[in-house]
Amino acid sequence: MKTRLIKGVATVHSDWLKVYLITDRKRFTEDVLLKSIEAALQGGVRDLQLREKDLPLKDLHSLAVVLRQMTERYGARLYINDRVDIALMVEADGVHLPEKGMPANEVKACYPHLLVGVSTHTLEGARQAQKDGADFITFSPIFATPSKKEYGPPQGLDLLRTVCQEVKLPVLGLGGISKNRVSTVLEQGAHGIALISGIWNGPDIKQASFEYMQFFGRR
């Protein structure tokens, strides 16, 4: 799928990045992983981040190739965590950078066609990502979640609201966002939600994806 461009620069459409699903292959056996990702796409997910930091480069590239083909079949966007080189090789729609990693403007200067997201965990980090020219940010962890323990205690809804008020780019809440918490997160001003456990832990990934997408009135 081709990223929306304005004068050659990638931009986030208002309908994009409502449910941003992040991969976690360790939850699945190898033969189930791709079936699970496809089930999420069948359920309506249209923004997928490939985030497998410990996967060898060759294997990461191979998986990215398969996911690029899969996301194109479903009209979905693919983002690669941290690896700009892999994103370029597979013609992904974007990259997702760590808060203390390469500044977004360095990527945008060389590859304006790529959407650039940044993981943020503090108000200062969110402000810096905006200053650096990120297209969107995730802010986490909103609630307690095993996948985000390394980033400290939950940020909470009050700080999420402050971030959404102070930065002008799309903010995606991440961390412990179960279906009964989605509306509360959006009420703070979040553009959308980012998910790991919320979808991958469910017994029916396609149905879980569909139910999350329904909060945004689409499938």
C-alpha cells in the first residue's frame, strides 16, 4: 500500500492509526504467527508494526517481506521498528523509533516518503518527538502491563491528557488498554490506541481486532 503523500512528504491521514497493532512473535509458535497476524488483518487492523528486536537481521528481513505482501493484500500499512534499512528494502510505509534513538528529522530529511513514529514515555519525550518532526507518537505505559515494565510505573490518564493537549501530532495510547478502557483513553484526546496483549492474548484474534476497530466506527 502506498503512503499518502503531500508534495512528496508522508502524512498521517485522519482515519489512520486508530488501532496500531505491534507484533510479538514470542507469544506464538512459528507456524501460528503468520496466521495470527492475518487474522488481525481480517478483523480490520490496518496499521501493523513489526517489532522483533532480537530477531537476526536476515530473519527480520524475511519476515518483513512476508508482512509487506500480507498487508498490501488487506490495504494495510506496515511499520518497521527502528530499522530504517529494512523499511526501505521492503517498501514499508513507515518506521517506528525509540524515544532515545535516531531523531525523526534525520529519517524525514533523507526519506520523506516514510511515516515516522516515536515511542515516548515522558512529557519531555513527547515534546522532543514533535520538535524533531515525528508524524505520530505512542505514549506508554498508560496502565500496568507486563510488556512495558521496563518503562516504569503506569503514566496514567492525567499525564496522557496533558501530552495530548501539549503536542499537536497524533498520540496513540499504549499499555494495558483492554476494550473496557478504550473509551476512557480516547476521552483524554488520544488519536488512537496501540496494542499488544489486547489482541494477541485473546482466544479469537480476528474477533478481538474487529471489536477494537468498532470503537472507531469501522472494520
